Amino acid sequence: MPKILERLVSQLKAKGMPENKAYAVATSQQQKAGNLKKGTQELTEKGARRQGMGAAGRAKDRAAKAGGGKAGDYVYSKKTNRATRR
């Protein structure tokens, strides 16, 4: 199973979602986002790039898209899984 999917499953389970439902929701959301091929748990090209970024890179990328600027302008907080502008 791809690490990007494992991470989302663990986050959902930490919020109290049962494991089987967490896998279903995570798979569906990753397919919807274009990170997994439809009907599978196989990474797309985009998914492989995002997985390679790691959690910090993805958080910085999300923050940069939402707030403007470059991903390098943001600092990642492991505790909150968020990135804030320097």
C-alpha cells in the first residue's frame, strides 16, 4: 500500500474512525484527488510525485496554493501537520 494512503488512514483512525471505514474513505479521497488510479490502490504519476514530497512538502504545497507565494516561504509544523508563512 502506498505511504500516502497509509498516512491518511492513520490520520482518520486517530480521529476515531474504524479501520475498515478509514481505508474506504482514504482510498476514495486519494482516487478523487488523482493520486490513485480509479478502482485500485496503485499510484498515478501525480500520486508518486506527491508521495515523494513527504508530509512536510505536501503541507507546504497546500499552504502555498491557498495563501500564495512559494512552498519555500512556509514552515512545517509536525505537531499540527500545517505549514505557516515565515
